[in-house]
Amino acid sequence: MSNMIFFLVMLFSTTVTSHSVDGNDITLKEEFELERHLKLINKPPIRSIETEFGYIVDCVDIKTQPAFDHPLLKNHKLQIRPSFYSKNEKTNLNISSTKTRFGSDIVDCPKGSVPIRRTTKEDLIRAKILLNNNTLVKRKAHRAEVYVSGRHYYGVRGTTSVYKPECSINQASMSNAYVRNGEGGALNKISVGWHVFPHIYGNDRTYAYATWTSDGYVKTGCYNLQCQGFVQIHSKYHIGVPLQPVSVYGGDIYEMPVAIYQDAKSKNWWLSIFGETIGYYPQELFNNLKEAVQVGWGGSTIAMGDPSPKMGSGYFPDKNFKHACYFLNIGYKNATNSQYYGPNYSEAKGFHDVPECFGVEYYGRQESPYGYCLQFGGPGGKCDY
């Protein structure tokens, strides 16, 4: 009898729907698994802070943060700061004449703890649907970017203007800088920037984000801290924070300086946002990223069906920096601990797969305060695929 009861319980748990998110049904068995996962990634907090945007940030012990539950990081030695501290990473980001004031959700965690945005069950459900739902087979992703390849690279930086392109629950639009190596299932990549991604956050705000993968997002990688990997170091700033205000076409422009650079000794990849060193991706996570063979700057969109959302400001490049979205003062490192270099015209390559929807223009080196710069973006719509 007891075995029969156990069988019926298991059968019930795999067939009965518990609830749904965004119209997607979740079974009780799946909900039990989500609860187990939540306990793994939401560590006991030293302090919890409810932000003005409605989500909760937990201050957790820096040494027991979720990253160290990753199987590849069991023996990882926590790095508190890069082995070298260079003002290049913090202050040598020339600021344009446009406004740069930002209102973001900053928390202040006690010494020895770091801010981790609390993951909710709904967050995990949306992430699961995003990765596994069969509707994603039909998704269309588009890019408009400038990249440099063919050498060994150890860092990338730039300052991007921040917008809020309209996106439905089935769309996403982003601006980022990245380092990468490999293709397809061998792709190792780190990106940092801003995006509008309602499927992740449940709303259409603009967020600072970072993402990584070591196999082309087949089994590894995620956005922000929805899986183990990223090691948070800063006690106030964290990835996954809403950004406001945002730029307005022809009006006030708001910017976000970002950088990814490798530590010469540990080989960990560090992230800088708004000139602050936020944390790093340990080298152990990657199988093909001892150095990057390509770095890039630009935008991308995702549409689970048709049409594609706007990219950037929704306008094509026209060399007016109050119009299309941009990256200013871009640069790369071709050796660890070296300075940043702006790409010349011969090495900078532009790519945009649907020119009727999105464009990109590289302007090379312009007078201060723009430096080496580019524009990208467009209206999207029912692109000719």
C-alpha cells in the first residue's frame, strides 16, 4: 500500500499544474525543483534591503556567496581585488559633454558581505522558459556591432549611451561590450552592458547586466547571478540593477562606462561598471578563454517570433550623438597590464545582419571627448529574414 501511495504522489506531482507564469504552466515536480534551487542560490543574509524598485538585495558573506557552489570553483581562492590596481580601470574613461548623471539602486552592505539580488521563484521560472521553451526555437537574434579580431586580447572598454527601447515579454534589446573565443558549442564569451529584457525581470525597465558562457549557452552561463559563476566583490554596486533616467532622442543623454579586463596573475576576468570594479568571472569557468581572440561593441535584439524590437534609440547612425545609440572611447588591451588602444580603421570591422532594420558606423578617432567611437541601432520591425 505504501508503495502505491508513493507512486500516486509521484505521478500526481509530474502531471498536476501548480501555477503559471506568463501563461506557462509549472508542474508541482518542477516547483519542488525550483524551491531546491532557490535554497542553493539565495544564501542566508546578514542584512536584507528592499529597494525602491521592489526587489530585495541580500547582503551575504563574501566567502560563501553563490558563486562558490559551482563545481568548478570548489577550490577557487577568493580574489578581493585585481593583482594590479590601475587607474585605467577606474578613472581613465573620458566623459563626453552630454549629461552622465545616473540614478541607480545603490545599497551599502556591512564589511565582509556583498550585495546579491535575491532570486525569486518567478525569476527562475522565466529563466527556465527562456532556455527550454520550444517557442525559442523560432527566436530571431540580430546584431549591429564593431569588432576587432585576429590577435590576443586581454581587455575591452567603452562608454555607451543608455536607452529604453520598447520590448514585449517576447522581445529583448541590449547594448554591450564583450570578449570571446571560439564558435558554436565551443564559444567562450563574457558580455557587459545594459538591456531591456521583460522575460528575465518581469518588467520593461533598463538594467545593467552581465552574462557568460563556456559552451555557446548550451548548458553553461546565465544573466547576472541566476546561476553560479560571477564573484561579487563590491559592497554597494551590483549587476542586475535598474538604470534611470535614460536617454531621450535629441535630448538629454545618459551614459554607462563598462570594461572587462583580465588579471595578469590569476587570469580571472574582471568587470567594471560606472568606473567601479564590481567583481569577476573566475578563469576556472572557461575552457577556451585564457585570452580573447575577438572583442566588440554594439547592440543586439532578440525576438521570439516577429517583429524585432528597436535597438538602441531606435534610430540609424547619423554621426549626431544625440540621435543613435553610441559607444565612445572604446579600446582594447593586447597584453595584460597594458594600456587600452583604440582600433584603427583597417582592423575595426562592422557587422549588421539586417541592414533594413539596424545599422552600425565606426568613426575612428574623433576629437575629445569622443575618442574612438561608433554608433549603432535602428527601428527593428518585420525584418526581411
